[in-house]
Amino acid sequence: MAKILVTGGLGYIGSHTVVELQQQGFEVVIIDNLSNSKIEVLDNITTITNTKPDFNKIDLKEKNAVFNLFETTKIDGVIHFAASKAVGESVELPLVYYENNINTLVYLLQAMEKYNVQNFIFSSSCTVYGQADELPITEKAPIKPAESPYGNTKQIGEEIITDATKVSNLKAIALRYFNPIGAHPSAKIGELPIGVPQNLIPFVTQTAAGIRKQLSVFGDDYPTKDGTAIRDYIHVVDLAKAHIVALNRLLQHKNKSNFEVFNLGTGKGNSVLEVIKTFEKVSEKKLNYKITERRAGDITAAYANTNFANNELGWKAKLSLEEALASAWKWQQQL
């Protein structure tokens, strides 16, 4: 089977995708610098799949190390997750985000070009749309000026890949995620934020577990039905499976252009308060939360129109919000 390089392969979405790749018979090579992940994840992947991926502790900012890996390893495709990913933090540390998310992408694409690796899946984000004019959001929605440096790195990343596909053999698919949540049903891998969580669900589960005293809901004055922001929450296992479908599309030469873009979501939006109430129902735990100020860089609402991914990729999200939150809680309890 094909050998696939997964950057950030011990991270949240990366680790779930590695599991799906291995279960589909792919050989996996992981690069991770462990800046926002833990080496124990490697053992947990191995426990789930009975196969240990080839792990390399490499920081993609070290260009020579990246080229050395391509020199010594025959790679058939790359799935690129490695990036800094917190909206709020990116507002405070823009230059860190530009170096980490843009330079590393360029080095990776240069290595792929030199060693003639043609198949590339890019971990993009619905943040590229900003506050969209119409909901649900289709792939044809205009790319608005980014609301945060993080969102901007995803926009610039897509532009870099587009330009590279015009002048090389590169074939690429950008997958624009909405909000990944949940954990593997084994509860062996899940979202493992280092320090204070930047995302809603780990903060919810840590509050329920007593690790955090109180959950902050950032703003209740948005123009939504209950005043809280609306997002499209997709189970990470559904998301991981989409990467395998997209990769196979490239490997089997079924792509219709050298750069394609797909939204990955459920097609349904849920408000922060709806998520809290649903979590309370599935966990039978009351959450201590308070309404606080809006957070810089946050938009009112974003949820996907997934028709293109459903029809063109033959992929559809199958797991519900309840199932995702139950799996996240099971993972938190296991921790």
C-alpha cells in the first residue's frame, strides 16, 4: 500500500486520521515536534491499530530535517496538519503563527517538488470565509478578509498551494473543517490541549470533571436565537474518514482539477448554549458557566453546506452531536 506522511500526526485530528489510514492498510510516517501533543499518543494509536507508525520528531521549521526525511523515505502522499491553531492566541502572537504555519508549508511543498511527491491534503478551515454573507456556507462563498492571523494563515496557505499546483505536478485538496469535536470510541485518543483549552469542548469536559472551576461563554449578545455564537460541530472520526476519501481521490486520479476545495461539516449549526445543554443531558452533569465578553476574532455563525463533499467525494458526516459529546466525556473520564 501507499506510504503516507502525516505532519502533526500525534495531534488531535492527525492522530485520528493516522488510525483511519492504518485501518485502511496504508503505511504511515508521522512528523511531529510535540509542541502541542504528547508522545504517549503514539502508543495509544498502536494499541488501537496493532501497528506502530514510523515516528520522527521533527520541527517543520527545520528545513534540512524535512528534506532529509524525503531523501531517505519513499513517500506517496502527504496529509498536512502541523500548525498552530488557536484563534485568540494568533491575535496575540501573529508572527509566531506566520512563521509556524506559512514557512513550514513552503518547506514541505519544496521537499515534495524536489522528490516528486504529487499528492497533498491540506488541513484548512472554515475561518477562511470569515463571517459569510449567506448560511449555510458553500465552497463558492467569497473569501473575506481574515478575522484573525490564524484564519489568514489558512487563506495564505491555500493561495500558496494554488500557485504551486500551477507550475508543478502537485495535486492538492484543501479540506475546510468546521468545528471538530469528540474522541475515538476506544477513548484511547482524543483532544488533549496543553494548558488552558482554547476550544469549547475540552473546556466543557474539564469543567464537568472539576479541572476548571467555571466555563466562560464568550458573549450572549450575538444576533442568534439565544444570543450565543453558532458553529457546525463535526465528530473527529467523521472528519478523519474524509481525509482517506480525499487521499484516495488523488491516488486514483479522480480529481477534476489540480487544486480542489471541500467543506467538511455536518450541515447543521448549534449555539454554544445548545452544546452546553446537550452535554449536560448526555453526561448527566450540571455545568458551572458564566457569560463573559465576546472574544476577539470570533464570528457570529458558521455552518457548512456539505452538498459538494457529499456528492463529489461520496462522504457524509454520520455521527450526531450527542455521540460526539458522549465520546468527548468518555475520553475526559479516561484521562
